[in-house]
Amino acid sequence: MKRFLLIDCNNFFVSCERVFNPALKNKPVIVLSSNDGCVIARSNEAKLLGIPMGIPAFQCADLVKKHNIQVFSSNFALYGDMSNRIMYTLAQYVTALEIYSIDEAFLFIPEVTQSEELNNFYYTEYAQFLRKKVLQHTGIPISIGIGPTKTLAKVANKIAKKNSEHNGVFDITHRDKDTILEQLDVRDIWGIGSRYAKFLHAYGIHTARDFMHSNEQWIKKKLTVFGHKTLLELRGVSCLHVEEITSEKKSITVSRSFGRSVTSYIELQESVAHYISMAAQKLRAQNMAAGVITVFIIF
Ligand SMILES: [Mg+2]
């Protein structure tokens, strides 16, 4: 069976800071948004101390002081540069790469052999190889989720990241999906988001497992075609493909969802600037020129 891989950098902004300041290893570290407003990245140590994502800095000042948490202002030029190095490293060893966000990329790998047993072994070993290369070349630790669809690869990535016994790689393909998806809130399914999650909760659909078993036609009606595709993807039917860049492309898309609201203009400005520079890089790599730039911002 073919596989999708989702590569995600661990605590990316914190990991970038640590590359240039190894003394920060094993210490609690947080990174604040551009205006030093909110926490936008946390090391595992800071997570364990109970610093929530997105909390305003002044609200965790006591915890910071008490545990001597190292605090950094965000440096998007540095993170963008590290992101490019990571994607460049990955590109050496893959055939189809989709840069999904500053610290995430999807890979597609066609079936390697007829033997599914050998495939299982191959994909996991290959993912471990990629982890090793990215760490060697950039110093950034990554986690890799593997699955028969993009949506399941996303789920697998969460498991790889949360449970250290998997050593950073988890393949969900032949696991018991009911047991795994039962532990996942419907909100945490890729693409569902908090608005649809609220709606689904109201209809008694609480977990990803509930969602997977819900009525296809009803989901299509209530959550549109995208929700329907997400449901099929959870069942193992691949509907979303790796958006590889090819020379025939008429447009280039660089997108990301923040996973939370962006309230500061400066943060928005820096993110948009970063994504435009990534798009420009892709454009140059293909010897193309852009006539129009469109920026979508969803409220
Ligand atoms: Mg990440």
C-alpha cells in the first residue's frame, strides 16, 4: 500500500533557538510573538511546567520567574532560514514534497514492494533515515507520521510526537484505527477546526472515531465536500494528494493555518512576508515569474 508521510518539526521555534544556543538544551524555553505578546512556542520542559500555548506573556510571568524559564522574542528571519534548510535537506531524499507550513511537509511514497510486511519495515526505516539526516544537517528534531492518507498521516504524527517509545516515527496504516481515533477529539482532526467541532459535539460526535463512523451523506450536507473528504480519509480512502510543484503549474500556493487567531498586525505582516519569500523561492526554482500575488486571510 502507498503511504503519505507528514514531517513536523518538534517545538520548531524553540528548536531553532537551541541550535544556536546549545546551553538551552533540557531547559524550559518559550518564544513570544513579535510584539512579545503571547507564547507561540514551548519546549517540552515548558509544556510540563504548565505554560499553555497562546497565553499572554504577562499571565505566565510568575511561572517564568519561579522556574527560570528562558524567554525569547521571535526571530522569523532565523526560523524561515532554518525552514529552508530543512526542506532543502528533505528534497535530497524524496521524489514528491509538499511544503505545507514553515515546519511541516508532506511526502508521498508509492508502493515499494508487493510484500506489505516488507513495506511496513521499509517506510519506518526510511522515515528514521530522514530524521537522522535532518538532525545531522540542521540540528532540528522532527517527528514523522505515516499513513495511507494525508489525514491519517497527520494523526500518526501526533502519536509519534507524544509517545517517546516510537522514537519519532509512527505508522498508523495497519494499526487498530478505532482504538487510536477514540482518543482523539474531533477538534484535533486535520481540517475540522473548532467551529465544526462545536457543531459536531452538539450532535454527539465527540471523537475522531465517532466522526469516522458517522453518516457520509449527512456529513456531506452539513460539512460540505471537504468534510466528506476528511471522513473518507479517516477511513483510509485517499482523497487529498500531495501538491507537488510541477513546471506546468499556473500558480504556486504557500499556505498555513495558524491554529489560533492572529491578533497582532506585526505578526501577520511577518508571516505574510515569510510566505511570500517561500513562494518566490519556489518560483525561482522553476524559472517562472509571477504576474499576480493573492493573499487569502480567513476571519
Ligand atoms: Mg511543529
